[in-house]
Amino acid sequence: MPIERLIFSLLQSPLVVSMTFNPVFEAEKIKDLIISWRRDFHMYPELKYEEERTSKIVEEHLREWGYSIKRVGTGIIADIGDGEKTIALRADMDALPIQEENDVPYKSRIPGKMHACGHDAHTAMLLGAGKIIAEHAEEFNGRVRLIFQPAEEGGNGAVKMIEGGALEGVNAIFGFHVWMDLPSGVIGIREGPFLAGAGIFSGKLVGKGGHGAAPHEARDPLPALAELILAYQTIVSRNVDPIETGVVSVTSVHAGTAFNVIPEKAEFKGTFRFFKGEVGELIKRRMDEIARGVAIAHNLEYELSIDELTPPTINDPEMAGFARKVAEKYGLKYGEVPPTMGAEDFSFYLQRVPGAFLALGIRNEEKGIIYPHHHPKFDVDEDVLHLGTAMEVALALEFLR
Ligand SMILES: [Zn+2]
Ligand SMILES: [Zn+2]
């Protein structure tokens, strides 16, 4: 290699970056600390809006490192530095009502509660980033805001944080989720739609109860409910454009108690998912039309309530591209992460400011870390958590340049 080329390639390599301040090396130095925080959070999981212990520990560290703190219930908005630009980094802190089945020293000490989605890891990773950023504050040419939010699991904690001012003055936001469908240590970056929008529905068909042997004297809601469930399956297969994506799942039905009694009513509920707003609207409209049509056809009354819980998580293409460049610059492994029909309340932040939701691969077959999110045997490959920390610090450093 000619000497000019060699010098050029050295200049491009992470080695040269390390001569000054390198987030990857800094994160490596506190790898064990990040793991010990994660284990502590893992042993004492707290459900949505109950994150008292977790947020207290987070707040104590951040105060000690010089952050200014604003409390939003069990959530924390922590700022450091100032300048023209502000970047926000977000972690969620809540656990799930699941009994852990892992046999590990850091197994959940709280019966019936478990960090089965990896939010313990998110909190530990961002805490690590907070420590590095505070210790090298002079390297950051602007303000860094850390958002530790409650209640991601069905509680829309993000909305509470936004109402509490989490996005005021913020120019860009990034968040991480550990990801079982990616090999350990790979950062998953995706432009555009990443996670789906989610909604719930519940309803009932109401007729007239009677003797099971005299259906002509009753108005039986059960055959009607069977029709409704099948008809709902035609919304995605017959109404939604085949190029688009949607899900309608009836997940619970309830009617009657006895073998010889026709019940008065039949209840149902379920979830729907979509990536585009117009698909969500179409699904909602068709669910209502079908329920009404089935009720009329069977001489029944119907009730249906439909709530949109979470909008789709759509990554800003420019910010996803920026994240890719940052990963490249610091020699972090990255790849494309496929979209999923799961949902994430990070979408509420992305509706308001540009940013990207990133994935950190934690699947490690050799270590037996293969169980999906929300499974009682879910675990994360702790040895890569510092890479998430490194990426968070690097995103802040590069965005504020
Ligand atoms: Zn989850
Ligand atoms: Zn999660």
C-alpha cells in the first residue's frame, strides 16, 4: 500500500478517533458497571407507573454526575450542557407481570414480575451513556437530554413525558430496544416504518336469552358472533390493499355458562395493527360496519368500542442515515432490522421530532439466549450492552458537532 493510502486509511480508522475521545473505548471501560446495574434492575422489576425504586436509583446517579433533573411522576428528564442544539436519548424502565423461569443468579426477586422485554437493559445502557457524557461534558457542543420514561408496556408513558416537557427544545431523539431477532452486538437501523400502529377493540352482540332447546323463542347471539369473527378476517384479506399491511386478531370471546341455556349476550375483544394511518382508519370503519351488519342480520343489538393505542413507529430517513454513518465511523457493527407488527410508544416522540428507534441485537444461541420478548425465559446477552451505550454517546457527540 502506498504510504499516502496507508496514512489515509489510518486517519479513517477508529484508532485515530480513540486518540481523543472515543465513546466505544469509554463504554468498554464501564462494561461491567452497566451489567451490574442491569442485574440490579432485573432483580427488582417494577410494573408500569410503579417505577419508584428504579427511578430513584437513576435520579441519584444523574444528580451526582451533575445533571439537572425534572421529575414527571416516576419518569425523569435529565439535562446536561447547553448550546444551540439538543439531542434526546430515551430509555424505558417498566417490567411485565410475568413469573420469571430463568435459573440465573440475577433472577427476579419479585414474584409475578419480570423484566421480560429488556427495559432493565435499556435503563442500564442509558445510565452508562449518562455517566460517560457527564465525565466528558466538554466534548459535547450542545445539550444532551436523557429521558427515562415509565410505562412503555401498554401505559403510553411517552405521552406523559411529552406532556411533562420532555421534547421542549429537542432537535432530534433516539431510542434503543434490545432485539432478539438480531445477532448479538449488531445495531439494527431502519428507515421509515419499523413498528406498527396498534389499537384495541371490544364489543358485544346482545339478543334474548332462552332455553337451549327452544332457539326460536330466543335471539341467539352466538351464531352471529361466529359470523362476525370470520367476517373480521376478511378485512385484511378482502378490504386492505394487498400491497399494504394490517392485522385484525379477535383474541377473546365470552358467552354463556350452561349447556342448555342460550345466553343473552356474546362479548369479544382483540387487537388491530397497521403501518399507514389510512389502513388503520379502514380497519376501524370495516369493524364497525361488519358488527352493525351482523347485528341487523340476526336481529340483535351491538356495542363496539375501538381505541387506537399507539401510532406506528416511523423512523426519519435522514436520522436513520445519520445513525448508520455514526455506527460506521466508530466501527460498530450494524445492519437492517426488519419491520414488525409489534408496537412501541416511542412513536409518540417520532410524531413530534425527527429521530430514529434503533435495535441492539442480543440473540446468542451459544448462551441459550433465544427466547422471544415477553417470554418467561427471555434474557439478554449482557456482553454487548456497552455497545448500545457507545452508540448512544456517539450519536450525541456527532449530532452536536
Ligand atoms: Zn415489551
Ligand atoms: Zn419493550
